[in-house]
Amino acid sequence: MLGRPARDLRQVENAFAAQPDDFKIFLKKVLLKRQVCDWRNYDSDDERIRKEASYGSLISPFLLLSTEAGNAEQSACSRRWAHQFEKHRSEHLPIRRPNRNGPIKLGYLSGDFHDHATSRLVGELFESHDRQRVTVHGYSYGPDRDGHARKRIAAALDVFRDVKNLSSRSIAERIHGDAIDILVDLKGYTSRARTEILSWRPAPVQVNYLGFPCTMEANFIDYAITDRVVSPPEYQIHSQEKFAYLPNCFQPNDTRRPIPDGSATRARYGISEDAFVFCCFNAAYKISPKIFSVWMRILEAVPHGVLWVLVRSEEQATFLTKEAVSRGIDASRIICAPHASTNEHLARCALADLFLDTLPVSAFTTASDALWAGLPVLTCAGPTPAGRGSASLLTAMGVPELVTSDLAAYEALAVQLASDNNYLARLRRKIESARFEGFPFNPRGLARDLEALYGKMIAAAC
């Protein structure tokens, strides 16, 4: 939480050396290793996590996303995680039917109503909701840092409640007292979620949306709002909550953020104008040694190529550079990008040639950032919802040719795009035009689609 994973890793490794059979310490160690791209024993770590999960150990479903676990494994993991929050019906708040007369009362619940990716996605969506059809409440249990993102969220909502200092039960009672018809959880099982709030059934309809792409498997979640690319119909068998399909991309986006004006230069970042710049600005835990090996083979096939990668610490930069060298790639071809403001991040995207996505967890917000900057994103659609975010965005944007079905095709297409400037330029023009022609950059259209879904949920609950 303090952003010092390398220091914390050393401490946790000392604790693990003293207690090697303590699975909780092991999980903390693995989490910290992946935050600095320390891939020692990566496969055996992955195998132990999945084996312990199969034995019924309590493991965060969010951690399991970055393993090779399939839908059935992830579903079983989420079911065990959800069970710790589930309440007997006698403990639920009094049952209330949704109001069919007048606007639907929506409640959006999150700990990320501050300078966070979620807020950057939902701001314009909240502003776009039709107040003749819905009224919009927000319940924030996260930090109250008074930045632009938080001010915008608060201004976009009809009612904004800061509930971070209340108990989960008290928050549920507040939601119930506000007579919310549909409660939309934007956190799922991500970091610092307060899932228990929903376990008292404060609203007659409760929904998982946006923050956690996979199933929550909780008996107090009725629907998962998604699309058919992220969650194909055949995945329904692994989800207790019913899929509520949006007709286009499930992810909202902000069209009021700036478009890079071209003033940024590669020279500023020490990158040659002659280089072909592959980039990946995904979080470190999403980079697996398997996908990194693919990237290194791409660099080997593209001699003038470099890889520009987001790095949060010196230790992560060191590990990635060593891994590249061990695969025969000169360290100078790995360019580290530190954390940057939103505007600088978008400007950097515009300077790159091709965004290389990750597996088993794909880009979501980071992919839409790249596409907004006009940068083509190459992805391989994974076998679980967590690996299909970029595929959804690219399909909605009209460039499904950038979605591959396996890593061999992904690698071949990356090399082809690096050697075919005309093809890449056509894709870039197509992406730049599509930003203003429809999804995924259409918050008003998404608001109408969501309101239609909410109406169906209310009708089914009455």
C-alpha cells in the first residue's frame, strides 16, 4: 500500500524463511515478487497457488487472476472467498421491492472515487445518465483526497456520500435507507474492497460491474454487467451471477480527456526516431515470463525494435533488464518509463508504434488510454474474462484484426506490423477516426444501454 514492494519483499522473504509452511506468508511473497518482476520459481509458485486453491485454501480471487487458472478454478476460488461474507436470510435487511414508478434509484459503490483508473472511466458516464430514467447515488469508502477526479465524480452524482468511516453494516443500512433500487459494486474483489456491505442485501437488485471482470460467485450478487467478448455465453456455467450483456463494449471511457497534440518528442525520453517502439504500460504483476519471452523473440526478429515498459521501482527495472539479457537481448533495448501524470502518459502512448498486451491478465484502462492516443494495441484473447479486456475494446472499435487467438499468431503479427509501415499506418488512421464514431468512446450511448439493462433488472425483480 505504501508503494515499496522491494523493501517489503525482503522482509516477507525473511518471515517465509522462518515459516516456510505458512501459506499466507507465501502468498504475500508471491504478490510482492510479481510487483517487481522477480520471476524466480515463477512456475512452481503458480503451481502451488493453484494446487492450494484446489484443496480449498482461502485465496484472493484477484491474485488467482494472474495465474494460469481457468474459469472453473477461478469460479471455485471466488465461491470460497464469497462464503466468508454471506449472511443467513434472517440477517438481511428488510426486503424491499424496487420502485417501478419514476426514475430508478441507482447506487454506485466504490473505494476508488479519487484519482484512480475507475474514476477516470466513470466520470462522463455518471454525467451522461438520463435523470428522467435514473437518479444516481454514489457511496465512497475510499480515500477522500480532494483532487479533480473526486470533485468531478461528486458533481456528477445526484447524491454523494462519503461513508469510509462507517462500518460495513452501517453503510448497508444507509443504502437501504436511501431506498436504492439497484446497487452497482464497482470494486468486486480488487484491492481494499468492502464486499461485506452487499452481504446484508441493502438493495433488491445487486450488480457486479467494471472493477472485477470475473465472477464473484456470491449469493448476494444477482448480475454481472459485461459484454459477449469479455464473457462469452459459454462462460455462464462458471458464474453464479447472471450475465447482463451490453450490446457494445462494457467499458465506459472519458472523451473529455486531452488528445496528445504531438508536442512530445522521443528525444525527451532518449528514444531514437528510427527505432520501432513496442510498448507495454501495464502493471508489473500482469507481465509473466511467458509473455516476456514472446516479446524478446519479437525484438530478436525486429533488430531496430525497442521495448518501452512501465517501471515502478529500480528493482523492477533491474529484474526486467536481467531477464532480457538472459534471453539474448541487449539491455539498452529495454527502456523504462516511470509513473507519469495522465496527460504525459497519453503523450507517451502517442510516441510508440505498437502496444503489446499481456496474458493471462490483459490491459483494460491502459488499452483504452493507448487507443485514445491513436496507438494500435495488439492482444491475444485469453481463456478467462481477465484476459479479454483489450479484445473487447478492439472489437468495439472496429479493429478485430488486432485480436489474435494464440501467442504464436500474436508474435507473428507483431513482427509483421513492425515490417509493414503501410499496414500499421492504416490501422492507426482507422483507430484515430473511430475515436469519434462510436464505441468504446461513447459514454452517452453506454449510459442509454446501461439504463435499458437496469430497466430489465427492475422488471424481473418486481
